[in-house]
Amino acid sequence: MAKFVGILTSGGDCPGLNAAIRGVGKAALGFYGMQMIGFRDGFRGFMENRTMELDGDMLSGILTQGGTILGTSRDKPHRMPVGGKVVDVTDVIVDNYHKHHLDVLVCLGGGGTQKNAYRLAQKGLNIITLPKTIDNDVTLTDVTFGFDTALGVATEAIDRLHSTAHSHHRIIVVEIMGNKVGWLALGAGIAGGADAILIPEIPYDIKKVAEALKKKICVVQPYAIVVVAEGAKTAGGDVTVKSREPGRVERLGGIGDIVAKELGSLTGYEARAVVLGHLLRGGSPNAMDRILGLGFGAAAINALKEGKDGVMVALNPPRIEYVPLEQAVSGIKTVPFDGDLVTAARALNISFGD
């Protein structure tokens, strides 16, 4: 009998999700003759049993599209807002899994999704996950799909800001997504020729940043570019929280304005902040994220055929491998303080404010 594959996307959207959905679908429908059921809007749609037919026609033409045709949400099975309360709907999701006679549920998402999927695996469901996030913070995979496209968008934005900063002799602070890790800010800052990069892994002293910028502005150039991850914090300080909602993760934001105001006061130069925000998550995936999404998707179905369950598809160059979910949720992949990228940035005279 044909196997039944369920699929959902959870957490923030990112480039490459539709490529991964297509990879799963093409392998399941076309190569192995399986049947595929899509669940709308993440775990909430799974709980509410809102399905979407995924056939060859539906998968056609989505490779280049940004976002996710399934829709997404940040709702967690064990802590889902329902009717003004936060409740555990895990048993409902388990029942829906069996009602659809699923042989596997493929979950596309970042670190939070991996944890939620692992909880379902502990309930006896066959779960395979694909790691996506522009933060690139999922452990035990060299890269997540969505990161490379976002990195290119952030770098292009910084490139464009150089001319304005130069023309007006300003300090421009570019706030980039990065809640707990600074991979995106670090990569874009190096590629975009930033003068300072502030990331969560390296607490900064704003006075040290200001001193480094004053030396550059006076001697090397008449302006400065500072890249700051939204989760950056001062030594002994905390992140800047924009909002808190019951049952949901904290929303960060505002660090760019704070850093710009402080640098303007300390240096005497006009400083402005630019928040890239959701621009980084939108739009068509680049070639790398298309290849990665398609490859991860096909690998998920290969894992099912090989009898694997409770695993995350991961890239360990040059091979795609399968990591047990219990290991994939063991932590997050942070920027090493003495890693190659940080070492290179310091050699390029980029300040981390430490």
C-alpha cells in the first residue's frame, strides 16, 4: 500500500521553504508513488485539521517562490493559545496523525520546530525534520536553508548604505535579525565592509565601539557602518525586547536606534539606524537555497524509505546525513568567540566592542 506523508512548515518564513516542499513532494509522489497531505499554518493547522491537497499541479511553479504555500505559525503543540488560554493540544495532534493514517510527518522549521517535533516523536509519531532559518543556528548541520539568501539580501543592503553614509559623513547602524546568534550579522558585516559588528555572542562596550569608529572616521574615511544583531547586548546588559505575548517567543527590536543614539552622542557624528527586519526573510530563494531545500526534501523521503524515524536531515559537507532529533535539540549553533570568521574580522580591523 502507498505510504502517506504529512508535511507542515512552522516558525518564521524564509526563502527555500517552497523548494523544500517541492523536494519532498517530487520524491514522494513522482519517484516513490506515495501520497502527500499538507497541513496549513504549522502545528495550529495540524491541531485544527486544516489540510491542503499537494499534487503535481500544486507543486509546479513553486520552486522560485518565497514564503510557504502551506502558511506558517509559531504555535507550539504543548503551549498553544486557544480561546484566550494557553493549552496543551499534543493529544489532539497525535489523534489527527493517526486519523490521516500518516507514515511520517515532515516538519520544516528552525530550532523551536525541532523541539516541538521531538516532543511529538516522544509520543510515538514518526517524525522527520528539515532545518530552515535565516539565523543558521540549528546545531549539527553545516547550514540551514534560507540563510544564504538572507545573507545576500543583507549584504546588498549594506552595500547601498555605504554611499549615503559617505555622502553625508554619517554613522549608519544596520539592525539585522539574529535573536540568539550572530551568524547573519557577522557574515553580512564582513561581506559588506562594516566597521563594527555587534553580535549576541560577544557582549559589547559602546565606548569601545565609539573609540574605534572615531579613529577610522578621522584617519581612514569620513563615515562608518555598524552592523548590529537584534539580540546583541552590552556587557552585563540584556537584550532589547519589543513585546511579550503569552505562549509565544519574545519579539526583539530597537537595539539599532539605541546604538545609533549612543554612538552619535559619544562621537559627535550624526548617526542613523536602518532596520532590515522582514526584508531578510522574504523574496525568491537564491540558487544555493533552492538546491539545499530540494536536496533536504528528497532526503527526507529517502529516510522514510530506509526506515529511519525521529531524525533531522542535515548537511555535513559533502554529504547529506541524518541526525537523531534528540541530538538536534541539544543546543543551538552559536558563533565561536575564537572562530575563523571572528578572527578574520578582527584582522580586518572590524570592532566587536569588546
